[in-house]
Amino acid sequence: TPADIVFAKTLSFFCAVQETGCSFDASDLHCDYGGDSNSNDASSDESVHSSTFCGCPRKVHKGRLCSGKMIIKYGRHGQPHLQCEHCLHIDKAHLILRNLQEFNIQYLTALVTRNQQGIKFFEEHAYFKGHGPLVSCSFQASPSEQKDQCHKGTLQTHIGCDVKFAIYTPYDLFACPRVIIMSRGIHSHNPPPPIKTPPPIEKIFSAMLIALDWKLADTTPRKLMTDSGFIANLQQKSNWTSFVDPPLSALHPSLGNFDHVRRLINNLRKERYPNGTGFTGAMQLVNVHASLPEDNVYICCAETHIIKGGKVFHLVICTSKFTASALLCARYVSIDTAFKCVYGKWQEFEMETWDENRMISIVGAHAYTTSQSARAHCILFTRIFDFTKKITGLPVLFRHIHGTGIHIWVADAHRGQALGI
């Protein structure tokens, strides 16, 4: 039920806070935290977002961390928040967590204040409903999983089983290709979950991964569980009827091991992308697209350029016949660079225009680059215009230069973009 989910989230949240604690660097006593004695108390400051520091940003600490306890306080509007006991109005660098609406505040308060009677009330109520920390743990794992912890404690090797196995092997396996295994006794434990995925199940799982198409390039076991299309496919394949999203183990227990799932994903990824998913893989895709019909070509180039100072930067440009035609006919163009959409040193660049007839935004060109300098942008724009002319047979024009073409060019405050164009 929703109440059971809230209970589990509250307990998990408290355990996470207890484990990490306040990450304030207590050894850095001379840090300027930006607080002053005239500022309002931390308990009444409602402007700080959840899971953030008040004042100075979180950093990697090498010194002694704060040993303060977590306490529950209420702001001036009656909203609860969790904070370090040392979070004062003159020192706002200690941990403070707001937006606790998704948790059971009464249970969280009992946990933080160590109110045994309150904790017992909520956990016994959960126990009678068949969940919570008071329910006996039945978790077990195969030795090959190399687990030493479960969600409730430390795993122990089970050595109390008295079952004996007898294996009978014929002298001549060619004449009698059979082996007999007999067991005597009763197992004192449940059967361990299987660790190998049967070939039919692995084939189904591989088909579900292939259905992800381009998302397979950077997918992980955790990303699979946040992909709505994959989850819908998983529900169908596993005949899942619960209102809660199914885990991977619903298809087969062996898929509950994320390391095993990661290996299956990597094997399929190497098969689909033999040259990897980096710049080398992009170069291979350029060759593949070069052999496609003109209307299906999208990846135009994967190039390496050397700019001022001997700096090397990579450039990948993607545009099609449709998007190039849209850019050529555009009157109002906007450009933007995203820094967090691609992992590593790459930045994603987009050149967009507005289709007034259909009232939609159209991407005129897509590019990935490893440099934001003015010279790199100059090369980027030149190559985009070159491919637009190559595809359409017409050059990109600007009205203030040629009398027709692009009227307005909108960019952000990035100096490299302005100087590059």
C-alpha cells in the first residue's frame, strides 16, 4: 500500500542520513561560510532546497568531519526539516535537509530522537502487515555472488545442513553417457536462487535490450529500471500485475544480480558497437552512413582539428537532408551548448529554428565538440554550413550581409560562440 511505501522510504532515508552524517569539514576552522550574525535562524530559512548546504557548497573533505547529531526542527510556517545540531545562524555550512513531505514525519521524529516507544509503535504496526525491520530476514545468496551484507545485516555461511550427495559415474561414459546424483536427508534451508540465466530467458532479455535501440550505447542496470519503455516491456514478459514496477528478477532470479546484468549488457554492446561508443565508434558510423541513401544520412563527419597552441579537439556533426533544408529556410536561429548531456569531455551543441507553419521547433544541426574556444566554434559553424550547402546545393545566407537569409541569430553569453560566428 502507499503507507507501506512511505514507511520503507522513511526508514531508508534515516539509515542513509545516519550513515553519511554531516559532511561539514570540522578541521577547516577558517573557512568563510558566508554567514553573518544578522541573518535569520536556519530553522526559519525556507529558501534552501532539499539535500543542500546552507551557504557553502559540498566538497570532498580530507579532514575531520562533523560529529553533530541530526535533529528535527520546524520553520516559521510549520514545515519540518532535518539538520545538524551545529547548524546555527552564525555558521550555515552544516547539513540541513528540507522538503520532507514524502516521509512519515512522526516515525522520522521518533527515529531521530530515539523515542523507543514511538519506534516500537510504528514498527510493530508494520510487522503485523508483513514488512518492516521486525520481520525475520529470509534473504540468501549464492557463494558466487560474493555478498557479505544484506539490507538488514551481515550474511553468514550456512554450515548446518546434513544433506549428503552421492555421485555415481559409469566407468565408460561413451557407452553410458549418464551420471546419477543422489541426495540423502532434508535440507535445513531454502534452495538458493539460480545464478545462471537459462538461454531462452537470456534471449528474451537480449531482445528487450535491442529494443532500446540507441539507448543501449550507455545503458546500465540502474538506467534500465528508470526507462518507462523497458519497464512496460518487462511487465509484459514477466506477466507482472502489481501496481509497483517489477524488478529485473521478475523475469528470472539470476537477473537480480546487477553485476551479472551488467555483463550481459556489455556483451551485447560489444556486439552492436564493436568499435566502442566513443570517438572511434563515431568515425565508424560515419563510414556506415556514407554508404546509405542520401535521405538516410545523418552523421556527416567525425573529425580531429588542431587549433591555436597545438590543442587538439574532436568534432562530430550530425544533420540530415530534412534538417539542413530547415536551417537553409530559417529566418530565426538559436544556438546553445549543453555541458552535462554527454559523459566526459564532450559538449552537445544544437542549432535550432522555428517552423511557423507547424508551430514546432526544429533542430537544424546537431554537433558534439571537445572545445569551446572561438576558433573551435569558427570551425564548427564553417563545417555545418559546408554540409548544409553540400546536401541542399545552396549556401547559408545572412540578411544583413546578403540581403536575404537568416534575420536573427540568438546565442547565450558565451564569448566563444560570439567570436566564432
